[in-house]
Amino acid sequence: MSRHPRNAVVDLEQARLAGRRLGADIDVAAKLVPYEAQRWHLGDTPHPTLQLDDVSAIPFLADIAGVEEYQHRGRLRAGDGDLYVTVTPAVAGYEAYCHDTLRLGAPEHLVADPVGPPIAVARACTKGPTLARLVERASASGGMTIHPYMGIEEVWELAAVLSVDSHSPIRVLAPPPPVTWIANDKSLFDELVERVLGREALVETRISRDVAGIENDLRTLSQRHERVGLKRTRCASAMGNGVFASRDLRTARDARQMVEAFLRRTEWPEGEEVLTVAWLDTDLSPSTQLWIPPRGFGDPRLDGIYEQILKGEEKVFVGSRPSTLPDALNQKLGSDALLVGAALQELGYVGRCSFDHLVTGDPNGAFEVWFTECNGRWGGTSAPMSLLDRLLDHPRPAYRAQDVVYPELVGARLTDLLQLLGDLVFRTEMGRGRFILYNLGPLEQHGKFDVISIGTDQDDAERGVLEILPKRLGL
């Protein structure tokens, strides 16, 4: 697929109108006023850029092995003159690999003292030597742009602190929190999709805020679908999902036990919305990747359509590959994504965004496309996609990107992997090689890292991950 797939000719005006109407109904304009001074606009980006991967606003990530090391993914976006901040130190050899092998420039890396949990990177930037250095750099450069993983409140608070202390303009390349949570809250996002595309673009969904209501929703949908799911509204990677076979929900007692166990596992705060959804029987869960400029500076851009690699009944995300789906299906996915992206843009969304979909029916014939959620942030598909765009001077090749876990590699180091992979390591200067390694922080403790496998075609890219990689690592 090309670096930036041609956007289908889509009339976005009705979608923009739907976005404006939702914004008026929830008074989003008033909610954005406190963030106006730090909002990013094309043409006013001062350098340096601070890359900041803070995932602390997403619940239940503690169950993901090594998640406290994911903050080093910010290095993949950083280049000469930039900064990136982490709370945990980089693994030995990581900076040399990024600089010498991948040719990603020489940004300044600051390791901040933790303020709370290690994933709370933005808060850690507001204290001590890290804050002092950020203020110094912003003052010397006449400003700074913060490009975060996600536009959470703590990032915008950091921008305000830096602006005051440095007497310089600080901009945030992300949506302000009120818009961030329209995108990342499953209930609010469903409302937006319904206004843009109609209820038929969503799986059957019921929403309740109390235990009795959730139990009733679960039993009601179980009478119409073979499987049903419960979803917390602000979780990622399926960590807030539960899936149930309808045959196991024969009585009110069955429903009560399952609901109570789900709410207990997900540490549900009483009164928060829970979605009960029809859990469709399909293995096709593509994602659409968008870049959304500020309103008035161009339309949303479709950067790619991907097939997600999912694991288990809850469909936990582990990786992605460029879409090999039929053209008609890709066109439908792309046009729907651009419409919803235009509505988000009207609400004030800026930056990286992706949508998850389901496809039922015959992909080569009569099919249906459903929206399931929005990832209003960087993620496991957009990070490798954008990294390839940075490394290559030609359209993206066939590839597969995913995390891999090999218990046999617990205790291993990056230098061990590079030595074992040898000439299969991709080197930007030569434009050759098969494997690009990243997210290497969890390697030593968990035997886990992320890899991009480049192939001559998609089958070859798949073979790289499934056969060649473990063989070269001696597994």
C-alpha cells in the first residue's frame, strides 16, 4: 500500500455538520477555552519537539507485561534537535541502535525522577532537573511543541507550566482533553458515529450505569446473539472487555454472577457507563489510520488500512499488517473513516487517530462494516507504520508488525538480538534488511519486544515473524 493511500472522493460536509451539532449539544467550545493558548496550529510549530509517551490515563494496562517500558516508543518519533522524556532508563545499546542503525537522529533523552507510577511520564516532567532542562530548552529556542502519545490533562498541564516558566509559547500536538475523551470514550464515540453514519454502522449496543441495568442488558442481547460482550468505556487492547456465550446466560442468576465478576475484575467505579454489545462472529477486524490536521488546514488524511492480528476470545491486539482485503471493502473502510474523522476535526481533534472495525459477510461480495472503537492516540499500528515512513524513501513494503514473547529470551540484551539476527537487521543507510526492532524495554525481564518483518510480499513478511525470526534467535 502506498505511503498515503489516495483519499476516496468523499463529501465531508454532512459529517462536519454532524460534528458541529454534537459539539453544540455538549458545549465543547466552552470546554476548550482553558486550552486555547497551548493548542497547536500548522505553521506555528517552534522547535524543539518534546516526544512524550504517557499511557497513564488508560485503565488496566498493568496487566500488560513490561508496559512501563512502552514510554520509549516516543524515541521512534524524535529526531535531531528534539527531546524525549522517560522515567525508566533506555536499555543498553538502544540509543546507538536508533542513531547508528536506524538513522533516527540524535535527540536529547531526559530520564525523569518518578512522580507516582512509572507510566506517569508527564507528571514526572513537572519536577526537578527534568523541568529545569525543559524550561532551559524552551527558553533558548523561543518555544516548544509537545507531541504526546495522547492528549491527556497532565500533558496540557505540563505545557501550561512550561509556558509560564520559560516565558515562551508551548504548543501541544494533540486534541485537548475534552476532545481526547470524545474519541477515546466508547460511549461518546458511538454517539458521534451514529450521528455521522447512522445506527447501522454500530453493532447492537445497550448502555447502563448500574448493576441491575447491566444484567438486564446482558440477558436482553443474549436472546438475540450467540455471544455478547461487556465493555468499559475507556480501556485499550481489550483489557476492559468481557465476552460471554449466550447459552451460559440462561437465568438472572447467571447474568448477575457474570456481571459482578466482570465489574470486580475491571475495578468498576459505581455509576460509570458500561456497554453491553453484540459480539459478532468474525475474524476480520481491520483498522483505519488517519492524520487529522487542525480545522481549516486541510481534510483528514487516510494513511493506511490494516488487518489487525488479534489473540484470544477477547480479541487482544498483538500486531498488524497492511490490508490485503478486496478493493471495494478497503474503499468502504476508508470513506467511512474519513467521514468520522471530519466530524472529529470539527470538534477540535488534531493529530494521530485510528478506528477499529469489524467486517461480516463475504469480503468479496455482500459485506457489512461496523465501527467498534476509536484510538484517539498513537498506538500499536500507527507507530510501526509511521516509523517505516520515516526510514524509507519509497512506499511501504509488505510487512507485519507485532509484539513477540519468547520466555527463552528472559535475560537477553538488545546486543544479543542484533548479533543473532546479523544481516537480517534492517539498516537505513543501505536500505536493506528484514527486521526492525523496537519497544525493547520488556526484553530482559519478559523476553518480549516488538518487531517489523519486511517481506518481498505479504506471505514472505508473515514467514519472517512466524518462522525466520525464531529460527535465527535459536528458539
